[in-house]
Amino acid sequence: MGDNNDNIKNGQEAVNLAATLAKAFAGKSEGQILSTIISQAEQGKKDGTLTNEDLDNFYRAVAPFVDGFKRKKLAAVIAKLKAI
């Protein structure tokens, strides 16, 4: 049962992160938002504060809210970040 609670907790954290990001980027262009997210994620991967599991959680939280093209773009960005 702990595994399910951990999954719920991780899912809630990802949703909270997505909500926080949405507020922080209100009024900015998609390009500015993507650039900021990528640079922050790259830094997190390099300094060890962002894991591939974190990236997967972020993808699962955000993907349902974007259309097919943007979802593919997001998946490509996540794959690039995981390779760091």
C-alpha cells in the first residue's frame, strides 16, 4: 500500500509543480516558458537535484493538458533532458 501512497504523493507533487509553473509564467510567451523550463531542468540534472523520475512525473502531469503536437514536443524535450 505504501507504493500506491508514494505514487499518489508524487502525482500530487507534479500537479502542484505544474500549477506553480503556470502561475509563474502567466503572460509570458510559449518560447520564453519553454526556454526557462529547459534551462532550469538542465541545471537540475547537472547538479543532481532533478531525476529522470521527476521528469517522468512532470510529463505525466502536463501531457494531458496539451495537444498532440505539443505533447510530442514535450516528450522530445523530456528525452533530451533525461540524456544529460
